[in-house]
Amino acid sequence: MDSGQKRLQELGYKQELKRSLSVVSNFALSFAIISILTGVTTTYNTGLTYGGPVSIVYGWIIVSFFTMCIALSMAEICSAYPTSGGLYFWSYSLAGPKWGPFASWITGWFNIFGQWATTTSANFSMAILVQVIILLATGGRDGGYYASKYVVIGFHGIFLLMHGLINNLEIKWVSRLGTLAVIWNCIGVFLITILVLAVAPERRSAKFVFSYFYKDNGSGIGSSLYVFVVGLLMSQYSLIGYDASAHMSEETKSADKNGAYGIVSAVGISVVIGAIYLLGITFIITDVDHVLSLDNDARGYAVAQAFYDAFKMRYGSGGGGIVCLAIVAVAVFLCCMSCVTSNSRMAYAFSRDGAVPLSRLWHKVNKRDIPSNAVWLAVVVSFCMALPFSTHLHTQYLGSSVAFQAMVSIATIGSCISYALPILFRVTIARNSFVPGPFHLGKFLGLVTGWISVVWVALITVLFCLPIVYPVTSKSFNYTPVAVGGVFTFTMTYWLLSARYWFQGPVSNLGSSPLY
């Protein structure tokens, strides 16, 4: 029994999942979900539209700092409570006997909805990327095939089915694919960055990259600060998903140490890799209006158009740009596979404690020690969540629409709220009672990074709910506050009408009594 399994037993759980992941494998799954090639490529339109290079470069620096604060705070708590339940178990333990069940309940539901939304947005983004790759490969705006919204939702469903099948294999195969994702993302970023910079006949100056502010986006927003704030969504969305290291704790060796290392290293390396990739792309954007135009070859997909133009202007063919996009597509696929892995472990743990309807079904483990039913739950929910957004696929790249911004905002806010809640309880209710694990920040630094994290999440929750197009109409309305409010209303109503009478928080599977 290693230190992680011993600590798990102390927390009231027996070992059910196969504990075979190393610290590298644990890190790999979080890194694969963050997936710089996925987040940056699919949301670069947002940063470029709202603020341009200034928003992209300085927004990345600002968001990276606050994200690292969150990651350090989460890692400290993960080291003390290394369970698959992760954040909701942390909230229960830190909020104390009186508030523990409610804290656990609301954290768990925000976390699971945030994860489902992340999987939905990432996988649907891949379907759109494939749509654009096919369009460019068949001629672009000059007669190229642009798949209908029904074909795109079909792509979305097929990819989810593949993720479900892969996640029903033994965990060693998922681990190997996670390691492949690390290698693929790192090599892919450097390869693409070097290629496009070397091939592009024209490159922008450092002055443009570090000082040009793009405001003429037709959004109707007059304030430069407001525009900049909306552009932060690209950076924040690109740096979520590292809670996967916590959800894989019960399958990680010495998880009381390695889970924490997985969280911090995934964020730290992603920040550096992301900065390189962003700078590489931004240096080849010679005409902002052109790459964002819905009339270009990629129908407004800025990164795709930039890659395509770089090779076409040099060689007369955009084939090299299509290859670069194919490299990105593989990274997105591996990201989505890891998202389903993390989703299923969260659903498994939350169901083990009776919080999810039909809990007995979702926390069953098959003969390969895989929560198979929870895997398929993640697949089905992620498919259904994309259906409302698919109606916005007509003749333009979805990344240019308000609907896509809402999808990304929901994933970002839902995840970040679930990150911030246990940190909030750590710096308030458990300020003096928290007992750290092997990884800790010290009393003073732990409180400082904790409060910084909580304040940042509260700020972006408000900012990302603001309208992004004026005047506000039914077509331009940002539905993010409706969706986030819907999750809050659901969890509170369910709690008040039913769950408060029976949900006692995490329940030991060594017996039947609550852990307190």
C-alpha cells in the first residue's frame, strides 16, 4: 500500500480502481485536456476580434498568473485529499460538518456540468475544424465542400463514440494515449510555429505583435477596456481542465504527492508552450480583417486562414497549411478523449456518494476496473449539449458567433467556479484547521494565493457573462448567465426540495456512514 492508497483509506475509501498511473501519466492527462493546440486554435478568433495582439499577448500573461495561483491552491488541497471526487470531496472536508454536505453538493454539480461543457465545446470544435479542413482541401471559397450543420453534428457524434470506445479499454491504453498527447502537443506547437514563421512571405513587426489593439470588430462596444476583457476568454478557456489530475488520484501511484505535481506541472508547461504558439500565429497575421472575414477560404476561421495563406503565398498551394491543421486536429482528438476520461471519473465518484440520479448505474466498475457506464454518460450528455449550438451553423464558422462564445464561457465559468469553491472554504472556514499533505505552500503563501484565486474567479464569472455584441437582441444575447444561472437554480432547487434530506456528502465505501 503506497502513500496515496493509505491516505485514501484514511479518508474512508477502499481501493476499487486500478492504481497504475505514474506522475508523468497523471500530468499527461491534465496537459492533454488543457491542450494548447486545442484551446488556442479554436478560440483564437475571440482574442483577435476583441483586442487583437494586445489582448492575445498581455491577456495570456495576466490569465497565466492567476491560473497558476489557482493551480497551486488546488495542488495543496489535492495533496491533502487525493480522491477521485476531487473538488467536491475537498469542499466537504474543508467546509466542516455543518456546511460540508451543501458545499460538496454545489461544488460537485458545478464541476460535473463544467466538465461536460468542456468536453462538448472541445469535441464540437473538432467537428468544425474537420469541416474547415475539408473545405480548404476541396478548394476553399472557389467551390469547396462546406459540410452542413447536420454533417457537423454527425462528426461530433462519431468522435464522441470513438472516445467512449477508447475509454472502455484498460487504463494503461488511456495512459499511453495521454502520454502521446503530451508529445504531440509539444512537438506540434514547435513544428507548426517554426514552419509557419519560416514559410510566411510576410511577417508582422514586434511593434504590431506587442502593441497593436484591434477595436474595429463591429461589436458595438465602445470601451477599449471592455473589448480587452472579452478577449481574455481565449486565454482562460485555453487554461482549464487541470483538475483531471485530481480526478485520476485513485489511479495514480503516491497520489498525495503526484496528483499535486500533475496539476502544477500541467499548467506551468502549458503556459510556456501556449506563449510560443500564440506569438508564432500572431506574427503571421498580416491582415486582421482578412483572416476574420466570413468571405475568405476558411469562412472566418482565423488560424486556418493564416496557415493556409502562409503556404499558398509561398508555394501557390495551401496544402502545407492543411497539414498543420491536421496536426491540430489530432491534438484536439486526444484532448477530447482525456476529457471523457476525467468526466467519467468525476461522475463515478459523485455517483458513489449518491449525488447523481441513477447513481447505482454510474458508479459500477467493469472487469477491467473501468467505470464504463459513467464513460457513456459523459458521451451522451456531451452530444446532447451540442445540439442547441448546432442550429447556428449555417454559412459561417461557428467561432465567429455569439453561440460559440456562450459555449466556451459556460465551460470556463462552470469549471472555474468549481475550482474556486474548495479554495474559498480553505481560506475561510478551514483557515486554521487545514492539515496540508506532502505538497504545501506554507500558511501565509497558501492564504495569499487562495484569496487571489477566489477573487479572480469571481471577477471573470461576472465579466464573461456580459454582452459581447451591442445592441443586445435575441440573436446577439449572451446566454452564458442563463446557462450558469440554470445550473445554480437546478442545484439549489434539487437541494432544497430533496437532497438536503438525504445527501450527507462523501460516504465511506468501507461502511455506510458519512466520513464525519
